[in-house]
Amino acid sequence: MMGTIGSGLALPDSFPADEFPLASDANILNVFESEDKKNVRIICSTAMDYEDILAFYAPVIEMMDSELDMDTGKMYMGSSEKYDKIVLMVNNTKTKSESNMVSLEVTKKQPTIE
């Protein structure tokens, strides 16, 4: 589940960027996409301050079911009408480097057969 690792990677078409936007300066460092394209994860860096990232993702955070404090930031987990799983991790690493890290992973729901 490592996916592709690099710098300046392209955002996969299967990632719902309209619902889960990226910072304007996002540098995509890791992309994972399942074969069926139902599960997609991106990890990116941004020069945005930690608190600004949390404010930027406030609409996403509001729909999450749980929040977990981590040593380097926060992890939010939830689901929605369209997604079985949504995971947002925001790492406050700017003090050790020039950027903070954001990870977004979504798993699309399987269509229901009626």
C-alpha cells in the first residue's frame, strides 16, 4: 500500500479534489490508488501554517466522526453518504522542515444493487 513516492506527483483522476481540496502550494509526495480506484490516498507537503491547514480543512473536519491527537498533529476519521472511509491527517512538522504534511485517504462506497 505504499503507492508511488516522489515529488510533484500528479493528482490521480480518481481523487475527489472537488470535495477534498488541496492547498494551492501542495506538493504531492505519495499517491496510492487501488486497482478498482475505490480507495485513493495522497500525501502532500505545504508551506501553510498548521493552524491555517486546520482552518482550510474545517469543512472536512466537521463531517468527521472521530479525532485523534498525535505527537505531530491530528488525525480525523469518518464516513459520509458517498464514502465508507475518510481519513485526514495533518502533521505539524514545519518546525523541523520548511513544510507541514497532509494525508487524505478516501474509500468510495460500493454502488448498492437493488
